[in-house]
Amino acid sequence: MTETPQVTGRHRELLDQVLDKWSLHVLDRLCEGPLRFNGLRRAIPVVTQKSLTAALRRLERNGMVERVVVSTRPVAVEYRITPLGKTLQDLIDALLLWTADNLPDVERARARFDDASAVAGGE
Amino acid sequence: MTETPQVTGRHRELLDQVLDKWSLHVLDRLCEGPLRFNGLRRAIPVVTQKSLTAALRRLERNGMVERVVVSTRPVAVEYRITPLGKTLQDLIDALLLWTADNLPDVERARARFDDASAVAGGE
DNA sequence: CGGCATCCCTGATGATACTG
DNA sequence: CAGTATCATCAGGGATGCCG
């Protein structure tokens, strides 16, 4: 069995590369089926081309997505999730589920904190 | 059951605040018991006081940790995880477990990618 | 269509010094 | 002990323009 997991540099680095801002969106979308570059852009309207390219490269390098070049007319490039990427799906879903379940509590906590800060601080 | 979770701005923001570089370390440590400020610094040797302070404030604001001031001689401040923070423990463990299980595959993928890049690119 | 190259700017982080 | 304040750095991300 895998023993007590520890936060090490390598683990942290991997999580950073895989759970960063845009990678979550990309993986989320790609889990539902392959998409082309501009398809992804449309699916994630707020991302810039640069950030999307970077995220895709990172994910490809880490073996989470596959880049398939279809040498047709101009060119078509399809991105699809890999089996390794699939293993993250449950985790991501669990993460999103957690946020959905606890966001209300968190926002209450934030309100309390901000309120207390206002009283103690400037006001 | 909660339906298909979606990546929204609010969820993403929460994950950013809770899964960031130092918060993971802090939550990980605090799950094992309360610690004081410098205790945490010692437990996470690479963190600077500024980053640690920021992480603790963020976690406190989000209701994940509790800050207890013990008004003794100089002053003692104890940080302990809250019930809300506890709900993250399983997720964090699962995340770390995932990295531990898949790091080898990921590193193989990286090697392949870097190798292919080297051939296609510069040399 | 699917990128890469460039410039620029901001936010996050580190080092250092000082305070209740 | 437990921070706050300040300065310097630096990677990430947006805007823009060009290429196969």
C-alpha cells in the first residue's frame, strides 16, 4: 500500500502543473470529448490564446492530453484526454463537488472575517 | 446527489485560495494538531514568514483554520484546523496519493516529450 | 486554422529590517 | 514571539502582430 502521503517538492510541482487555473478548465472540457484548438477557446471564452497554448503544452508534456495533428486542408489539431489524464477526472470532480458543497460556509466565514477586520481595523 | 459540477469563477477562486502552494503544507501540518506560528515555520522550513502569514490569513478568512491568541507573557498564537478545514483533508490526501501513484508515469511522459522536442527543435 | 514571438504590466514572492 | 513594512525581483498573463 501507499504509505502516508507527504507534501514534497515533486508532488507539489506536479499539482501545480496539473491543477493550475486553465488546466482544470481544459481537462474538464476534454473529458467530454476531443476538441480542436479554437474549439477549446470557444469552450473557455475567457482564456487567451497564449495561456491556452501554455496550458496545453504543459498538459501534453505531463502526459495528460494528446495532441493529434490531422494533416488536412489548412491543418486541424485535435486535443484529447489520455488514460493518465482520465485518472484525474474523479479528483477534479471531487474538488469541484467540495467547492460546491462548501462555498456557502466559506462565504459566511469570509463575511465574518471581513466584518471583524473592519471593526478592529480602519472603520 | 449533487449534479455535474462545473468550473466557475467562484469555484476556481476558492480552489486557488485553498490549494495554493503553502496552504497545502499548512493544512497538512495542522491536521496533525495545533501549532504556533514559529512551530509552523519550523515544520515547513522553506517558507518565509511573509508567505506563511499570508497563507494563514487566507485560510483563516476562508474558515479553514482558527487563530487563537493566548495572552500570556510575550504572546502566543495558536493555529488549529476547523471542522470546515477538516473536510478538505481527504481531498488533499487523495491529491497527494494521486501524485504519488502517477508521478512515475508523468515523468516518463515528460522524458518522451522533452526527447521529441529536442529532436524536432534545436538539435 | 493553429500557432509562435514580442512587449509590457501587474501580482505574487523573497530578502531585509523594524515593532508591539 | 508574532508579526508589519518596504524594497527588489520575476514569472504569468494580456495585447498585438506575423507565419505555415
